[in-house]
Amino acid sequence: MICIDKIKAFAEHIGLPEEAQILAVPLSERIFNEYPEEYAAIREKIQDKEQIYALAEKMNEEQDLVMLAVCLLLGIDAEALYRERGIAEDIYWASMRDITIWTKTCMKMRGHVGLYEYGWITSFLAASIVRLHRLEFHIISFMDNKTWSKAGVTVNGGDPVINIHIPEDGPLLPEDVIESFRRAYRYFNCTGIQAFVCHSWLLYPGNYEFLSETSNIRKFMDNFDLITRDEYQYSSDLWRVFGPCPSYRDTSVFPRDTGLQRGMIRYLDEHDFTTGSGYGIFLFDGEHIEK
């Protein structure tokens, strides 16, 4: 048996909205106590979200809501894994906050309480990606068949680099960004010069055409040397800027509440809805970026 107070305390600690707590917390308790075999199977094969869909059908509950309820339980279980790996408690709680971020995304984009980015969340449940201050990090291999050099350092395809993810969780203040880099350098036990990379719509070079010089996104972009860029019409990332819209192919229906939204609308109208993403890299010595 699991105490509902424990689930509620977890949900409160990660800042889950009250509306989501009201629906998901009692459902989590019900799953744990009434469907122990199904939950054990989900834990055993954590990547298999089809088991969660099957459980939702058996319980006659909405899939996204059951997925959130399961993630609360898995998040509680993940504490032991973080502890076993010697990962600090504050990193555990910061990493679990991604459950809240994607719950809010579901509420905004689908109009109901739940969570649908399950595969992404499992990376935090397994501690393969962790949040360190403002940003999220994990080790990946540098791009195959690519070589990049700067300041006497060469990074070859397949070399380990620290990959950066930017959660949708508040402003991207430069002081928070650099502090995140420092914490990642220490977390991964780096010495000397370390390469960091990022692949994101935030690094698309076209953004420079409409972002002001004081923009935090622009300052984030300035940290990187661009390796590659991707371009496409009707980007699937437009929801990140404009939220839910009846169409992502008609700027007349886009909100114009922020400077970013207004600037991107002008850019899209002038460039036939063509935008994209960028893959960037920089070197970091634990305190400063090599410029």
C-alpha cells in the first residue's frame, strides 16, 4: 500500500498545478493499490507506454491522465535510483519537475489534465538526463563525420560531448545559463576544456533577423558556434512560441502578445513560413566559454 499523502507531497514538491493534483493524485493511489501487477509490469518495461494505454482502457480513464498518474508513482520510485547513484537530492527534485512542465504543456495544448511526452520523461526517471539549475544535460556522441576545432581543441565525430536541453520553464537569463554550464561541468566530473552542444529551434540563425540585441534567446545563441542548420516550412516547433492555434500555417490566427511572437510572425510572413533549427557547439573550462 502507498499513502496518498506521500503522492500528494511529491506532487506539491514538483509544483504540479492544483487542478492536476486533484485528478492525478487519487488516481495514482488507485493504480498502486488496485492494479499492482499492471504497475509492476510498467516499472519492469518502463519504456513501453502501450502498457499504460492498456491500463487506461482497463480503468476506463483518459490515457493522458493515467500516464501522468503513473509518472507520479515512477517519480517517487526514482528517488532510490538517484540516491544509489549518489545524485544530490536537489538534482532529483529539479529533474522530476519535468513532469510538471509537460503536465502544463498538456493542459495548454490539449485542454485537459495529463501528460503525453512519456518517452522524454523516462529519461529523467532513469537519471540519464538531469536538470542542473536552469538547463538539462546528458552525455552524447558528437555528430558522425563531423570535425570541429577551436583554440587548439578538436572534436571529432563520436567524441563524448555534453548535450543541452532547454526546458520551457521561465526566462533564459544569461546568469542562470552560465551557472547551469558550471554545474554540468562539475556533475560530469570534467577537467580541462569540455565541449557542450545543443540542437534546437533556439539556435536557428534566422532568429537573429528579429530578435533584439537584449533578447535572452539571442544571448543564448551567441554562446555557440553553429555546426549545421536545418530548414523547413511549417515547423513543428511553432507551438512552443504560439501555444495552441487552430492552424500553424496562417499567421493571422497567431497570438501577438510578446515581442518574440510578433517578431517571428514578421519573419514567417517574409520567409514563406520557412524556419528551422541549429546544431551548435562551444568549449567551456568550468567557468568561462572559449570565445
